[in-house]
Amino acid sequence: MSDTHRNSHNAFRKMGIVTIVAVYLLILVGGIVRSTGAGMGCPDWPQCFGSWVPPTDVAQLPANYQEIYKDRGYADVEFNVYKTWTEYINRLIGVLIGIFIFLTLLLSVPYLKTDKTVFFLSLVSFILVGFQGWLGSVVVATNLAPWMVTVHMLVAIVLVFLLIYTVARSFTGKITLATIEGKSRINKILYFLLASSVLQIVLGTQVREAIDEIAASLSGNGRDTWIEQLGLGFYIHRSLSSLILAAHLYLLYLLKRNTIKNPVITKYTVALVSIVLLEILAGMGMAYLGIPAFLQPIHLLLAVAAIGIQFVLLLFINYDVVFVKSAAKTFNQAYSYK
């Protein structure tokens, strides 16, 4: 491979990794928006109170702004500069990610000569982030309709998966394969963990919606009573976490026993189990400490981080099938790697 192509591929990988990290940052900020009740801090989209630069004082708004935005929940709500700017910063980070993914797409062009799939997956990612931006406008237009918030979160997870796969594929020929026995059982555990973790996030968003309703009915008071007013969904969510933890511990045992000469996979699994433990501790903290706002986005971020590592492990374990057989043949016909 020429130095030009090698450098361009390295630039793509670095930009792809930066973009993945930025998406996780957006998920964290989105969680902060949700936990602080700032989701409707800007009642319109893409502008905020009809301006590209949000107001910093209620005096900058029309006197009848509550009437103007009453269908967005402002009939009896006072302007809150902190909530407005929290939501606006969330939007700015979303725009930044759009720029990052566009740069990733541009940097993927050289792969048209080596592995076209990398380019087309980058293109799909760029289209998907545009779709995600549109979904954000629908979330605002529907005044944070619960089902739209859940769909918005699920699309973010799909985007994370797509970016991880694309960047991982760009490393074809650069990664040493692990020798793993008992792949079938390990794959089943990972598929179970991916499915159950996504289910946990969906259940978690429903629990969060129930909490919002309880908080609104009590005018934000009596935090220590919110948990006991939750329904069956919360108890399923809490109970499933124990099963997921047990499955992760079993996965760690299987990988330590069956992975030969590749400690990277074991390290990823240890990190995964640690993240799941922290996620459970954050959930317990919310349950027993009156649902402190700062723990909510941390709980969500840890959940999505766990799913990301689960997906990475699935790709690593099946690297020879997922990448080598599907990509390396074309890739290596044109270039050879050291």
C-alpha cells in the first residue's frame, strides 16, 4: 500500500473513532437534558424561541410568549434560561456530530479502491444522522411524546453500531485474530446480552416517562416517594439487571477459558463487566437516593457504553467471518499489509 493510501486510511480510522466518542457525548448530554427537564427548553426547531441565538433573559421574548408556545407546554411555564441553553447546547453538539460524520464520509472515499463497503456504510451513517436530526425536530414538535423519545434513543444506538462496524472493518488486515474455542455458545450469550440490553434501555425510558408523570403530579416534590409509585415496568427493569449481570460474568468465564493468545478480548470483557456493575450501582443509587438528577444521564451512558462493547466483542470474536471473508479478499487483492 502506498504511503498516501496508508495515511488516508489512518485519518479515516482516527476520525471514525472521534465520531463514535462524540456520539456517546451527545447521548450523555441528551441524558442531562432529560434529567433536568430541559427537553422543551427550546419550544421550536431548528431555531429556539424563533431565534438562531437563544434568549438569555425573559425580556428578550414577546410578552405573550406563553400564549404563542402554549401548545408546547408553555401555557403555565416560565422561561428558564438554564433549560433553554442546556437544550441548545445539546443541539449544537448534534450539529458537530453531523460535521464529524461528513468528514468521516469524505475520508472514506479512498476505500472505494480497496473496500467499497466502508465508503457506503459511511454514507449510510451520514444519512442516518440527518434522519436523527429530523427525529429530534419531531420530538420537539410532539412535546416530548414518550414513544418518540424512545425511537430517538434507539436510532442513536443503531448509529453507534453502524459507526463501530464501519471503523472496525477499516482495520481489516491490521488486527491479529484471536484463537477462540466454543464460539457458538459465546455468540449466543452475546446475542442475548445485546437483545436484553436494548430491552433494558427501552424499559428504562418507560420508567423515566413514568417518573416524569409522577414528578409533574407532585410538582417536583416528594422525590423519596417516586420509586414506590412506579409500576410493573420498574420491577422488571430492576430484576432483569441481575440476570444480565450473571450473563456477563458467565461470558467473562467462557472467554477467559476459551480465548488463546489474545488478552485484548479478555480486557474488553473485564471492562464490560465493570461498566455493567457501575450501571447497576447507578440504578441502585437512583432507587435509594430519591432519583438524583446527576445519576440519570450516567446510568444511560453506561448502558449504551455496555452495548457498544458487547457489539465490539461480537465483531472481534467473529472477525474471520464478519470481516476477513467478506472484506479482506478484495482488500488484499489491491494491497498487502505488513
